[in-house]
Amino acid sequence: MRVRDTKGSIRTTAIRLIAAKGFDQTSLREVADEVGITKASLYYHYASKADLLAEIVAPIFDEMRLIAVDLDETPYSAKAVQDLLGRYVASLVRQRDVGVLFVRDAVAIINAVGDRFPELMQINERMREWLAGPNPSVEVQLRAAATLEVLGVALTANELVPDATVVDIERVLLGVALSVLNGTPA
């Protein structure tokens, strides 16, 4: 098995086990056994269980950063808001296999990505500020914060509504988020 395939297998297996049992109850030995490698081989790829968890959630951080990077140069408009929210919910939907870990083991994730957590908070704040638009009222600022929270449901949507398709999740959450932001009925 190639290194890339092994890393992917470790990641996939770890997500499944941690989602089912929790971070503290999942051992690296168990992950290695299920992948069919030795624990020493697993350590070749990941120095610790926390490093493995940090790499599992890293794509969420990376995608959020990519979405927020150009906000300073993006003129605020209804179309730009819809595009931003559409990209954001789509990125969360792509990461929903990891999203369940945020619900079940938020503390473990915060500890594993401790040095990146402030970055996540800054990205979230930047998106909130941009969504609120120029000279926002307190109500609009709260609506912008609530909008991002609505879209966060995408990370756990399949656990909450197992029959939801990707199209359902993106369509419904984008519609609800826009109605929250704009103060209109969904």
C-alpha cells in the first residue's frame, strides 16, 4: 500500500472509530489494527493521536480560510453574499464526515488544533463582519452571526437528518441562512 493510500486509510478509519466511540476511547492501536498496519507504521504518519485529529480537521480550516481570503476585495452585494454563503455551505457539506466529531468531541478537537483555533475564530469573525455589510446595526450583526450558525448545521446534517441529500442540505440551509440574514421568512 502506498504512503498516500495508508494515510487516507488511517484518516478514514480514525474518523469512523472516533465518531462511533469518541476520541478518548479510540486508541491508535485500534486504528492501526483496523487499517492492517503496525502501530509503529501509524506513528510514521502521525506522531500522536492529537496530530492525527488535527490533520483530520485541517481541511475545514483550510477551506474556511480560502473562502474568507478575498473578502476585503469583494464588493458587498446581494449576489456576493449568496455566492459566499453558497461556497461556505458547500465546503461544510464536503466535510460532514468530520463534522460529527465537532459535536461529539469538541474539546478534543480544540485541544488538538489549539494553535489553529484562534485562526478559525478570526476567519469566522471576518466572515461575520463582511456578511453584516457596511455600517451594520446591532440587529444585522446578530443576524450575520446567526447566519453562520445556521450553515454550521451542514457539518452534522446527515446525523440529524440521515435521509438528507447533499442537494437538500445545501438548498435548505442556504435558503434558511439567507432568510435569517435578510430578516425574511424562509
